[in-house]
Amino acid sequence: MFVQSHTPFAELVHGNADQEALRDKCILVTGGDGDKCRLVAENYGFTNVITPGDIITAYPTIWPFSQNFASYYSSHSRPLPRPLFQPSETELSESLKVDAIFIFNDPRDWALDTQLILDLLLSHAGYFGTLSPLNNDPSLPNRGFQQDGQPPLYFSNPDLWWAAAYHLNRLGQGGFREALEGVWSAVTGGEPKGVSLQKRMFGKPFENTYSFAEKKLELHRPVILGKEAATRKLKRVYMVGDNPESDIRGGNQYKSPQGSEWHSILVRSGVYNGGEPAWKPKAVVDDVWDAVQWGLKSSGWNPPEESWTK
């Protein structure tokens, strides 16, 4: 079983209490290399997925500073399902309407993605090429911004930093979100004007991600335990991670509705580089291998030392 930060998005195919079903709705997916995230979204069950590459290829003037990447985008772009609204050229009812925005992975072209997302958040009802007449109306909640049927904005990962091949941590999806929030604040007036960027967060440390993971564990247990799964309750889950602010924080704060215990284990092989972590784990170990050993022994399972091969 393999769960990534964006895997919980799959539940929105059929909708939930806060979101109508998006299976056949038009969604904008950003992030990742090429159109890999589009393919993942389609694998989840979304049937009408567009990417920034599709838009910039069809309408190069929508962001005039991405022409250096034209060949890259054209290599994986697809035709848009409908044209963008342009006054005197297309009717609004026949134009492209986006029903949700998903940041699946770290965007590769922050400028283009920021512009397109901003266009949609300022639009009327998710139609590219429009501006909502409610924007900046002080009589409305959020000063009228995002009050006119604009598509909801979903992020899959709040991490500001992540550990890559370079010896210093690199900005992650959280860095893009902070940049987008800065632009949003500059455009709308931000907090001094009573305006915030309305968004829906997934990923660690948010409860929805841990709840999703626990549900998947429960579904997977019969594969491992067979009939015993029905009689043996999920007792303990070990949350192994390298980021105290997300991995460990989420594991420490999650309260299982089923009563299972969540124990966090911090590894030194990633973002964390020593010192007192902001969120204290049950244990600090060198790497994932040591974390697995620690978890097994903590659960009372002690295989012979010779059975371990690192």
C-alpha cells in the first residue's frame, strides 16, 4: 500500500460533506514534471483534468513570460475541452469553467501557476477571462473575494522545506503557497483589509491526511491478517518522518476515532538536522531502517539479530 500527500484527493472524485463530486467536473491540476500529476488524477477517477501547460499552449499571451518553456509545455499539452472566455469572441456559457484547483505537487513554473490560479480566484464562477463584480466589496465577507462561485483551492502538502540531494534543505510546496499568499495579499489588500486566501489544506500535519491513512490501514489489514483482522483491533501506528513541524506534529496531535495509539519517530536522514525538535517524538533515530526496528521492538516483536540485513 502506497499513500502520497495527494492521495486523499481521490475521495473528492465522489465528493464529501464539504465538496460536491468532482468526477466529471473540470479541474486544474498543477505541479510535478510534465503531465504526470494529470495522469495520477485521472487514475484516481477524475475525468476532465487540465494543466497549466494546456492553457499556455493554447493561449500563449495569458502569461507572456513562459515562452522559453514553450517546447516543454507543448510536449505534454492537450487541447482544452472548451475555449477561454474572450469578450466579443466567445459566449460565457460556451467557455471553459474550472470547478476546482489542485496543487498536486511542487509547481515547476511558479510564475505561470501563480498567474493562472490568481485569474481563477478573481474570476466570476471559475471562468477564465472574467473578473467577479463582487471583488473588493466591503459589505461582503472576505471583502467580496472568493464569494462568487470561484473554484476551491486545494493544497496537498504544507511543508516549507524538504530534503533533496543538495546539502541544504530546499523550498517545498509550502514555499509556493507562501509566495501565492503574498501575491494574493498584495492584490486584495490582505489582512489589513480583512481579506484572507481561502484554501483547503491536505498533507501532514493535518488531521484529514492521518484519518485517510488510518482508513487505508484498516482496509489493508485483512490482506495481511486474513480473518484475524476482524477480531484484532488496530492498536498502534508508528509515524516515521524527518520533519518535526509536519510529520511529528501530525502524529502527536492526531486523535484516532478508533482509539489506536499513534507514536511518532523522528529520523535524522532528512529535514531534521539535530537539536531540540519543535515537536517531541517518541524516539529519534538515524534513518527509516532504525525506525522500523524501534517500532517492532516497541511492539514486543524481537526477531533474531541475524535476520536483519541493512
